[in-house]
Amino acid sequence: MRLSRYFLPILKEAPKEAEIVSHRLMLRAGMMRQQNAGIYSWLPLGLKVLKKIEAVVREEQDRSGAVEILMPSIQPADLWRESGRYDAYGKEMLRIVDRHEREMLYGPTAEEVVTDIFRTYVRSYRDLPLNLYNIQWKFRDEVRPRFGVMRGREFLMKDAYSFDVDQAGALRAYHKMFVAYLRTYKRLGLTAIPMRADTGPIGGKLSHEFIILASTGESAVFCDKDLLDLPVPGEDVDFEGDLSPVVDMFTSRYAATDEMHDEAAFAALPEERRVSARGIEVGHIFSFGTKYSEPMGAKVAMPDGSEQPVIMGSYGIGVSRLIGAIIEASHDDAGIIWPESVAPFGAGVISLRPDDAAVTAACEDAYAKLSAAGKDPLYDDTAARPGAKFASMDLIGLPWQIIIGPKGLADGVVELKRRATGDKELVSLESAIARVTEKA
Amino acid sequence: MRLSRYFLPILKEAPKEAEIVSHRLMLRAGMMRQQNAGIYSWLPLGLKVLKKIEAVVREEQDRSGAVEILMPSIQPADLWRESGRYDAYGKEMLRIVDRHEREMLYGPTAEEVVTDIFRTYVRSYRDLPLNLYNIQWKFRDEVRPRFGVMRGREFLMKDAYSFDVDQAGALRAYHKMFVAYLRTYKRLGLTAIPMRADTGPIGGKLSHEFIILASTGESAVFCDKDLLDLPVPGEDVDFEGDLSPVVDMFTSRYAATDEMHDEAAFAALPEERRVSARGIEVGHIFSFGTKYSEPMGAKVAMPDGSEQPVIMGSYGIGVSRLIGAIIEASHDDAGIIWPESVAPFGAGVISLRPDDAAVTAACEDAYAKLSAAGKDPLYDDTAARPGAKFASMDLIGLPWQIIIGPKGLADGVVELKRRATGDKELVSLESAIARVTEKA
């Protein structure tokens, strides 16, 4: 993309309302604009990152065997009356009445809708196991939205729902999502720790939150330091095989959120392994049995001819919130440092003199070659001052920068900068392109 | 995808509520489920098609130079008060009040929000031209939703918004979208005719609807038969060049919707060129000048230092509605016939005897080779009867079917079926795979 044809409204000053670094940087980098408390427009740079995160989440859901659907944002109130949650959900639910006085709501989650889909079509144990997921906008009418995408009202969530005939199957489904989540966060450059968690309004007994450690985290968390370095399964992991050794490895170490914390168990750890920190929740998984299938009549015929309510679980990842979490985990004073997997562009090409024919020719050459190599470069071809260009490029945090000016070209070199380390090298244009495009 | 691990709930009977063929076929093929009047869950097959259409729309918007953003579904009422449309819009607007009694709405379109984004960041004529688009769910509270996705309440729309300093620039922006739309429909296998149209609540003077001819269309349309065969620009079209010859070629022939129809002009055509038919609107473009920028104060500094309201246009494609339009245009008694560009899977592999080792080996071979070639096959590995498998595969309308059974294998052949023509051939498995994977 040529910057002259793009829409990247960089702000020089951090807006006052932004209290945490990810919120400040997302506003300054022109990633989003608040339209209403906790409701954002995604500007081009922010949307690109959002879509990259969404793609990683989708790939790992697909790999685990979950099947994608898309449920509507507006749901009928009657379904929530069937489950008993309509009155119980409280003011976080955005309630709506249509022109015919029908009661509806903007879905904060979708257990009811997916259970309705299931009971409409599925009749037999033969059709199980089944895991249906969707990546859809949700709305929770937070009393005090803040921290940008970390606690917004309209937010993008991946929510999956598993259906099994028995507890053993339900546990396998839970393990699949557990491992899919570990892989997802790893690919996003995050170290997420599964912690036993309270189940809240979703219900059920077995639940884990996936937590990133960050000083701006919303809650206190406690865990065994060993958890920070455990290996995450590779992409060859067999989701049809036994995943319990992986799950056991993570769950046998102490890790708990505030609500579930057991001080005595934590104190039993050697002192150097006790991590007491703040955490950001980036996922939450639940196994809740027949909480929805029983009242909503979602049953399957069993081999012996009997009918039985299906055993369910639900599994959420806050896709838009992950952008904030990644920035909290990866930034410096100059701006964002994107992991390669979600960087909005693979590299930046900075022209120091757009009015110089040799510089422009070299920039166009780099732009064409990086594009052809699939690196999707952002080419700053504008007339802005070099200092402003450097600051903007550091702020938006692309992994590489190739800086091209007349002096260097006269010596046969360009500057190659690695954003994460700040390392700069003077190399030939060909070498710079080769470095940026080489496989990791 | 192996059908045994997929979720494809085929219905034997068309539900009564479905009045038109696309609605019937989408329900029978397990593409979607109605959750509420005019509000649907997208089941896996339907979602795959929706995403393919969305991808084509996105590619052509990008090619034309438009830049993607994403505006929220929930918009503040105050912005609509600024433009004067909040009270004028009527009951089709879904109005919402949040927990703090703030008035909001589910966006039926986004002129106000995008104008707000523009005025926040853009100050100078130097930043123009600019075209921002988004592909986002919209809600229109239709008094009588029907015809499935053709007149739903929650629907997916691509809406683009252009910003220019003068009328000449605005016309270039209009021409770019005009040509991008022609290319989009062509790639979707549709013949869409641009027709002069009424501007309705969006406002402005210059407007075209893009119309598909179909007997189930919602309105009467009139056009010159020549329009059905005009050439559409290829992907090498220069969007920075002069597009007016293309636009003139289409707009110089008679074509009008009911509201704009001029019987005298139509009657002047030779009788054999007069097409009087029903049409389905699949897109609508508007040039409306300063209708929003003036009241909302979206101005740019001009070269002479003066400030001037920006000239705008908006451009919509009903992405979810297009699925219905494509099915209306491409089906037979047995079911849907997808154009290759949007087929949910590239080919079907049908095992006639999943309990036969040789058949299974051949099916697995076909499945692996088609997958490796990027054809994303659907492999019916279930225990259903052959007749049911044939009917389902015809119903869901994949371009190719490879049917593998023990008798054929004994003779060294499989059956290759082309869904569009119904042509069947007995060929070797290798030939069948070669035919399916060869470039069109």
C-alpha cells in the first residue's frame, strides 16, 4: 500500500481519555476512533490487525475440528426466557423492542441460539461429537466502558459450543479447545496461562480462564513460574488423539485468579516459583453439562433408544480485546511492536526524498519486490519530513523498515531497521529485501 | 471436508414459509436457519458462500482504490440528529436506549458515521480523493420481512463512501465504483444492469441501481436488450485512468426502474430490443454532494486557503442478498448450481460404499489430491444411501462430482459429473481429478 493512497490518521498527542498504553497507542496510531462510549470504528490499520488475529483464531478452531457458523447479532428474547437467563442477565444485556413490539436483544453470548440450532437439526448420538463456533460482534452494556478495546461495549468474540453424548466426550471437547487456545495465543506471540476460574453467569463446574500477565491487568492472579515456559503443541498435534497429557501438564501447576485463589496451596510453592501479578483475560472456557440442553429440550436418541439431553460446553476468545492485550505485552516508548503473525504490513519502505528520481526508483523496486514476495509492504511515499516518517513508522510497529535516501544510495546502501530491537544496518537494497523476505 | 465431520442439515421438504426458490433452496440445503422474522443464523454451507461473495466484493473494492474500515453496528442517535435523518428515517430504523438512557440505533447505513470519521481527521484537499468502505451487518426493521435473505432485517452490506474536493472528482469516484460493481457482478456469474434510479432517503441527484433480471424480482424494470451483452472491463482496467467511456457505454442505452421509467423513450427502441421484466436490486450507488458534509461540518482547506464542504457519494452492495440473487439466476429442479467463484466447495467426492476398502482408498486418494490442488472438496464418507447422496450433492450445487463405487473401480473408472449441465462421463480417477483441477 502506498501511504499517499491510504488512510492512516496518526495523532501527535494521546487523547486524554486513554488511561492505559494500548488504548493510547491504538488511538495515536490511527487504528480506531470511539463513536460512543465503548463503541469504536475500526480504521484501516486497526482493521487489518483485527482480521489477522481473526484469521489465526479461525485456523486453530478449524484445525481442532470445530465448524464455523454465524449467528445473528440480534436474538429473540423468547429463547433467553426458555433458558431462564432473560431476567437474570441484568443491565449488561442490551434489550431492544422492534416495530411490532417484539422483545429482542443484542447477543452478549450465544448459548441459547446455538442450542436452538442444535435441537432443530440434530436427533441422534451418531451426529456427535459436534463443535460449532462463530466469530461475531457481541454487545455488553458495561456500566463504565474503558481501556479502549479491553473493556468495550461492542466487541468481536469467537465463541464455540460443543455437543457430546457423555461426560467423557465433553471432556475430550474441552481438551481440544484447551489445546487450540494454547496454540492460538502462542501464534499471536502471547504467553497465556490457563487458570481455574469461576464460571459466573455461564454456569457449570469446570472452567479455565486464559490469562496474560500485564501490569495493567484487570485482576490479581497467582501462578507457578514454571507455567511461563511450558511447551505448546505444534501444528502436527493430533486433535483426535489423547490430549490429556498436555492439559495435565498445564493444570497440574498452581494457577488461579483472585476468586479461586487458595493461599495455602500457593504458599506451598518454593518462593522463587510464586508469581503474583496482574492479568488480562483473553479467553474463557466452560463445561456446563445440560444447563441449556435440559430446559431447552436439546436431546439426542442414544444407542439404546432412550433420549438424553446433550452435554455442552462453551469457549470464548475476545478477538478485539486481543489487540489491546498484544500491545500491552509488546510495545516501547516509541510505539507498538507487532509480532510478525499479526503485523498490519510486513515491512515499511520509507522514502527520504520523494522528489529524487533515484530514491523513488529504488523505493518502487523495493515496493514491487516485497509485494511480489507477499510481504504486503507499506510504502511511505509522502512529502512529510523524515523525522515525522520515522516516528510514524515506529509508532505503527511494523517488523522491518527499509529507509532509502540519496546519500545512502550514492554509497550503494539503504538502512534496514528491525523494529523489535531497534538494530540498524547499512546494506545493499538487494540484501535488505532478502533479509525481510527470508523465512523465519 | 469430510461430511461425517461437517454440519450440513439437509431438509427433505421445503418449509412452508418460503415463497421463492432461493429461499426454499437455502433452507433445504442447510445454508441458514431463521431465528426471528428476517433474522438468520448462517449454517456452515451458507457461511462459506457468504464469505466467498464477500471476498470478491472486497477484492474489487480494493482494486478500485477504496480503503477498508469497519464501522460499528450500534451508532449514536446524535449523529443522525446532526444530519437531520433521525426523525425522518421512520420505523425501519431500529432504535435502542442503553442503560444510561442514551439513544442509539442499529445502523441501517453509515453516511453519518463515516462523515464523522472524515471530519475528525481530514483537513486538507491534499488528502483527497478518499473512498472508505466497510462490509458490516446492518439492520432495517422491515414491516414484512420475507423472501429469505432477499428482504431480511439483519443483512450484510458493503457500503463505500467517497470524498472529493469538486464535482469532477466526485464523478471520477462515481465512475470507479460503477466499474468496480460491473466487475464484481460479472465475477459472481451475474449480468447486472445499471439503471437510473430514484435516490430515496439517501438523497442526491445522480444514482444508479444495479439490477439482475429474474421473474421473482421485486420491481418492474425496462431496458435495452443490448445491455445484456456489453463487455465488462477485465482486471487490468486502469482505475486511475478515464473510465467515462465504459460508463457511457452502459448509461447511453435505455434502462430504468419503474419509478424512473419513461415510456416514450422506451417505445422509441426497436421492439425486439425492448426488455420489460422483473428485477432484483443488487447494488445502489449515489452521488449526493454536500447533503451530509454541509450540516455535519465536514470541510477541507482548499489550495486558496478557503474551506469548503467535501463532496460525497455512497455505494452499496447487498452481500447477503446476493446469495439469493445468484440462486434465483442459477438453479434447476434438483437444486442450486453455484458459479465456480462462489461455490462453497470446489468439488464433491461421493463414496457409494464406505465399507469397501478399495472404494475408500480411491476416495481418500481423490480427497487428498483435490485438497492439495486447493479445490477444497466435500467428501461424502457417510453411510447414507447412494440415492440420498446424489440428491444432496445436486441440491448443494457444487460444480463437479466424482462418484466412486466398486463396480466402476473394477472396470478402472469413476463417474465424473458436471453439475451445471448434468453431463456424466466414466473416466479413470486420474482423469477425473485432472479435469476438476485444470485451469478454466
